[in-house]
Amino acid sequence: MIAGDRCTRACGFCAVATAKPLPLEADEPARVAEATRRMRLRHVVITAVARDDLADGGADHFRRTIEAVRVANPGIVIEVLTPDFLDRDEAIEMVLTAEPEIFNHNLETVRRLTPSVRSRATYDRSLSVLGKVKARKGDAIHTKSGLMLGLGETEAELFTAMEDLRRVGCNILTLGQYLQPTLKHLPVVEFVPPVRFAEYKLVAERLGFLHVASGPMVRSSYHADELPLNLQHPGNKLQ
Ligand code: SF4
């Protein structure tokens, strides 16, 4: 996670601290690149807190980090898990110039619950971000999103969210059980049985997602490197 550990937002499910962020560290991209090189990673997920205090939402910091990691790790698959950048075209474009293989932005929950679950985010804005990435890069990128289950959503609402994601061309979906990080966070409304996660995976695959990870313990980066070969970036140098 780059750009600090203080977020400008306060989502009801998230344990990251909400506070005035510190200035970006100019050498962070190089340090991340060195860490990934030492760990000999084949696949890295780069995420960040929401930096609404910055004019570009931290997009250029993402770009610099992706580029540094790429140089230090030829052949690595780079997945970004980004905030919504307030849906600003320039910020989205800035990240895309560094050509990540996978662009993940989480929808997190269904439309009805979004205002009570997410902070300063909207359902449509998140769909718009994913749609813009796909429109700009087409098959040269894989878009990805995730939903937490057990927050009180209905099955019909969940299926609508899946359809909405497919409508903007989203390729990869993660579905996992929401767990309450502390008593101050949103309560768990339901523990969804594994068998229903399995059913939802089939529904999502029928809707056209190319890869679906669905299970109680699934998170955004769950086995992120286990994509079928035909999902890998046509231009990437993965061995
Ligand atoms: S924007 Fe992201 S990091 Fe910030 S509180 Fe929400 S989920 Fe957590």
C-alpha cells in the first residue's frame, strides 16, 4: 500500500486510519521497486489510500511506482487496486500510461448500501472508472472489481451489481465475506454459507466474467496471480 497509511475517507468497513495524510515520499516508488525485486515477485498488487487532498488523487505516485516496479522486475504482472480518483479522466489516464496489466477498483457493495458503507464514493462513479479504463485500453488490460457480502444486500441486488459490472466490461470479480474489523465498524448482517458463494461464482461466470474468485475468505488480492493463461496481458513478458 503506497501513499501513506492515513486515508482522507472513512469507509464503515475499513480499518485504515482516517486522518490528515502526510506528504508523499518521493523515494517510495524506488523503495517499493526494491522490495518487490528482493522478494522476486511475479505478481504484485499495488494499492493506496484515497488521497483526496492531492490534486491528482495520488495518480502520478501510482504511475511512478508502477514504472519503477516494472524496471526492477522484468516480466512482473502489475495489478493496481485504486481509489476512484473522483472519476477524473486525467488521473485515470495517468495511471494507465504506466500500463498495469490489471486495473482493480472495488465496487465494495450493492447500490442501495453504498452510501452507508462507503465514504465519499458513489456506485455510479466506481462503475464509470472501470468503464473508462476498459474503453481506453480494451483487451490490453483486465479490469477487476470486488464486492463484500454479508452487509445486508439481497441476492437480486447482488446480481444487479454483477450485471452492472459486466455492462462496463469488467473482466474479473472477487466476492468475499465482510468481517467487522472492530466494534466501531459496520456489523455483519449475515454470514453467507460457502455453498452460496459457489452458486454466485456460477452466476458470475454465466454473466461473462472471465475469472471469478468467490468464497468466505476471498479478498481483492486473493490468489491474484492465479489467472488462467489466456487472461494474461497480450504484451506482457510473463515467463
Ligand atoms: S477509501 Fe479505501 S482506504 Fe480509505 S477508508 Fe475507504 S476503503 Fe479504507
